[in-house]
Amino acid sequence: MSFIPRSGAEALMPEEYQREIIQSLPESSAIMTLGNKAPNMSRAQRRVPVLSVLPTAYFLNPGPNNNGDNADIQHKKVTRMMWENKYLEAEEIAVIVAIPESVLDDSDYDIWEECKPKLLESFGLAFDQAAFYGVNAPAVWPDPIVTSAMAAGNYVPLGAKGDIYDDIMGEDGVIAKVEESGFMVSGHVAAMRMRGKLRGLRDENKHPIFKSLYKEGAQGATRYELDGEQVIFPRNGSIDADRGLLISGDWRQLVYAMRKDITWKILTEAVIQDPITKEITYNLAQQDMVGLRAVMRVAWQVPNPINRLRPDEGDRYPFAVLGTPGS
């Protein structure tokens, strides 16, 4: 439990210094950037039918014998298709920022508007880490991406294939792991440490291997690509390099949906209580404080439908991970 003290907001109060507030651009959620956004949910749970059994077609007269005059009246064989249910379970992410009213009065800036971008960034971080690694994830959510990829055998430790190129692009590399599961990689999410590794790889002519340049006028922005698909490097801290340097996958297979978009509410008469000790941390009315409460409800799922290459669900997954050396 904490609040914004005067010392923490003095930079926002009028002084004879430059009054421009410099903040890094808040990073959005990597999963929400690449994943497939479904329509907003009207209830806490949404059922997603997923194909689980594929149909089979047959020739009527296989082999050299076409059954003579009976060829035209052969019985057709039957087949079946089956579906199973998977669920989007909307769970709540929330936080309250408390601040004394005197600090708000003495500030020459709208502190709430300064807080909101960073709160949005923290929501994206919480969602990404829960989906990637299961950090503080609700029990009803699916197994995290990294865990599920490893369980399906879609995991390559850095250096296991000889060099980074083979680890990623080789016939048994990270991209191939996804392809062998019956999916096509549509994007990559990498730790910032991986950016330096990719930037340092050059061909025999000293040209960068894993990036392409897109020019706007005289200036150009560097866009990193692997096998033609973009690599993004989240700066919100959501990628733990010790758990995986690179997560590649078919992001069209990851579905997320909002049950309730982020809402903001100013609290003036509330009591903030420690959820563990049950002690009252702040009495906003009695202590002349206000609080900004932010709430969001979101769900995600990887349906992982059956395909011809990997009919066994336990052996397929649309994501693969490049791990740290020796892991």
C-alpha cells in the first residue's frame, strides 16, 4: 500500500524551471498488439467452439479392381466432425492511486491525466505477464504461453542448433517448431536483450541479416524481421529474458476480448483497506485524500484447433520459445 506524497509530485508543481513533463511513451500490451481481438463480451464467460475431429473422405473403388458393373452403385462411407468447447473467462485487473487533496491543489498540472498513461501501461504489463508466464494469473485462465509451448516441445535453447540463425530459422528451429504444429508464424515478441543479438548478426558483406529499413524522406525507421514477419520489443517489462528471449507464433490463434474497457472513478469518501491484515490504510474523507480507481475486465484464449499435421492436441501449439543458453 502506498500513496503519492508531496515529495513525489513536487516535479509537477510550479517552479522557475522548465515545466514540460518528460515521460517515456507508455508501451501497449504486446499480446493486444499482435493478438486477435474478439468482439467485446456481454457476459463474464464466452464459449468458443473449437474443431476437435476432422472429416475423412474416401475413394469408392480403390485399387486396380473397380468392381465392374457395381462401380456405379457403391456405398458411400460416412465420416464425422466434432467440436469441443473452450472458454474466454473475463477477469478483473484493478488498482487505486491515492493522493492528498493538498497535493492536488498545489500542483499546476492535472496529476490524474499524468497518472492515466502509466496506469494503462501497468495494465498491459499485468495482462502480458499473466498470459506469457502465468504471473498472478487467475486460476480459470488457460496455461501460459511459454509453459504450453514447452509442454508441446516447441522450445529451443539458444545455441542448441549451433548459432542464432539455425536456432531461429533452421529446420528444427523456433519457426519450424510452429510450422510442424500446423501453424504459420505471423509475428515475434522478443526481450530487449535479443535486439542486440539480432543487430550484431551480419552476412559476409557486413550487411545486417535480421532487419529491413523503411524510409520516410531522408530518415528511416529500423524494423526487425524474422522470415518476413515483424519482431516487436516491448519496453513495458513484460518479457523476462531469463524465461525466453523470443516468442514466435501464429498470433491469429490467440484470441482476447474485453468484458469491460478501462473505467476511471474518483473516490472521495472511501476507505482503503489492506486485503491481508484488514487494517484501514487510508480513510480518504478523514485524511483529506482522494483516490483514482482504474478497473478493466479482460479474457484470452488459445483455441489450438485440430489440423492435419498434428491431430494430437498435446503435440501441437501455435507458439514456440527461444530460451536462454543451457535451459
